[in-house]
Amino acid sequence: MKKRGWMILLGLMALTFVSGRIPFTGKPYPLKYPASFGNRINIPPGNPLTKEGVYLGRRLFYEKMLSANNKISCGTCHMQRLAFTDGKAFSTGIGGVPTDRNAMSLANLLWVKNFFWDGRASSLEQQALTPLTAPHEMGQLPAISAGKLRRSKLYPGLFRAAFGTNTISGEEIVKALAQFERTLISAGSPYDRYLDGQYQPDSAALRGMQLFMTAPTPERKVRGANCGHCHGGPKLYIELFHNNGLDSIPRDAGREKQTGIAADKGRFRVPTLRNIALTAPYMHDGRFGTLEDVLDHYSDHIRNSPSLSPVLRNNSNEAGGVSLRLSKQEQKDIIAFLQLLTDSSFITNPAFSNPFN
């Protein structure tokens, strides 16, 4: 038995010497989310969630060494207190040059299939490469970041714990970031408590909820805003791309840039409305500063174009109307409902916070 034990040990030592890897048994990360969110989660087989990997990813999310000037981190443009947005129409990176589009919230990415406003990335691992390497965002190749981290006192041990390796690579940086971002689950708002029968909204929010979920049918005298068509369900988004009538001639081609299909001109990914009261300004270009501006747009200022989403065409509370025509009180009621979507536990959860503070 002693001889066999020594042979196994020598074999493991040889494997470590050749591959840089050591025996690794990471502890599975316990994901917690409502059953209503469903189990169609997106975790690639090659990057399972572990406690060690998530912890490393959290540190890397706030690590400024991943940027060319050592001043920018993922957390710079995705602040926890703002539901992982930054309060700007366009973010600025290492060169002070504005990005092309508004920074999206990072809530509930575990269920998302297509990332960025135009859906160009099909996984969080793929998504992470763009801000890391874009010249006017963090502007640094992961291989260079890996070199910086190797020279630190902290990171070699953390990568060893997370991936069982004595080396640090760009691939592992991306994997760790993706692991952390998959844990950013928001499911603790007053709306969630209402769904669980533990909270009673006021009358304005209840009216707003009814309008939000209802399609207008003027011939039956049913008033609605039809928001739920795109933002329905417990997660408050549907995995679709829509042209929501911002411009008759879209300034940004959106999804069309990826597909080459004319019908996709001006279409963008439907974002979640969770924590929407915290994530102004709104739309892919941050053109609306308040929720009032957003409701005003959907009520009365939809711009027609060949690629306008069908659900917004001639959608009205008036017979023969071409716009929703929501009253001011109805708009206020819908905003009262949207306020219920703020998850204070999400924006204060220490497991998501900056470990360097």
C-alpha cells in the first residue's frame, strides 16, 4: 500500500510539473433563486461555479490592474449601489472617450443567452473579453493582465484555490469573472414579496401593475400599457430584441449589425426592469433621464419605421388610435409599480461588494 501511495503521489507531482495543475476539489457554489425564475440557467460545463472561483471573480471584478492604466475596473462602470450600472448615458474608460452604448444592469445574468444591447456575445465568458480589451474601456489584453496578477502576492494563491493551477491565464481571468457575475441574482424586491403573498402594495402600485400587465382593448373598454409583452414574467424581461420606436431612422443599427437583416435595424435586447428606478438614464443611448420620460415616450411618442416592433404598432387605449395615450395618472401609477422592483438586498449584499473597500 505504501508503494502504491508513493506511486500516486509521484504521478500527481509529475502531472503538476507538466501541466501546471494540482489536485483540485473546488466547493460547489450554492445558487439560490425563486422556483418561478426557472432552471434554464446558463453555466457552461467547462466553468462550473465554485466558492473559490466566485470569490476570485469578485476580487477581479473590482481589480483595477485589469486595465491598461490601473485605474479602471469592471466595478467602475457597474456600481452595486446603482444595480451595477453607473448613472451615465455613456461610460468612460481609460482614454476618457465615451462608450457607444449605455452600461446595462448585471442583474440575473444567469438566465441570459445573448449579451450586450445587440446580443453579440453568447456567454458571459465571451462578453467579458470586450470591456477588458476595448481600447476605450479597460484597454488591456487578458494575457497582460495575467502577467500583472502573477507578480502580485495575493492572486497566485487565489487562482490555485479556484482552478487548481500554478499558472494564471487570461482564460481563467474570464472564467472567474463569469462565475461571479452569474451569482448576481436579484429576487428580494417588494414585488417578489407580493408574489409570495407577504406584501400588500398600495392602490396606486396595484393600478400600475394592472396597467403594466394588460394589453389595451378599447372596444372592450380595457385600458392597459402592455409593458408585460416584453417585460413580463418574474424576471421582468423576455429574451427578445425590439425596435421600440425611438427614431424613425435609427441612429444605431443595433441588432442589424450582428445579423445583417434589415428587419433588425434599431432592435435592441429587452433589458430586465428589476431595480429600474436605480438605473437611469434609460435606453441603449441613455436618452431618457427619468421614468417619467420613458412613460411619456411609450404613451405618445413612438416613432414609426419599417422595423418597429409589431406590438407597438397602433397599440392604443383609444379606438383607431396610433399611440397608447395613457393619462398622467396612469403613468404615475405605472411608475409606482416600477418602484416596487427595487431590491435593496441586492444593492447592499456584501457578497457582491467591493472587497478592496
